[in-house]
Amino acid sequence: MTAKKTESGSGKIQLKWVRSAICAPTKQKLVIKGLGFTRLNQVIERPDTAAIRGMVKKVPHMVEIV
């Protein structure tokens, strides 16, 4: 099976953590940690894969795509 190609040329996605995870459920805290965030308002760059997009979909109220 061949891999799907992404529409963006670089294949990267920039994410920004915009809302605290203090009162969030444990699963959502683990998703934030799994994405690689360490502090609020941090912008990180991750590969644009289905796994990363699925993680972002679990916490859309905490993370925004820049």
C-alpha cells in the first residue's frame, strides 16, 4: 500500500498550545505531553501525519494550528 501525500509542500504542521491543562482529564493531559508541549503558548512543529492530526483532534480546545 502506498503512503498518502499531504497537500502542504513541507509536510510539517505548526501547533500552538493556547489553553492550560490544569482542569483537563488525564487523557487530554497525556495527549498534550505526547505532542511534545512543555509550556503554555509554545509553538512546535510536527510532521503532518494522520497520527498527529488525530492527537490534535482530541484536544481542539487546547491546541490551535498556526
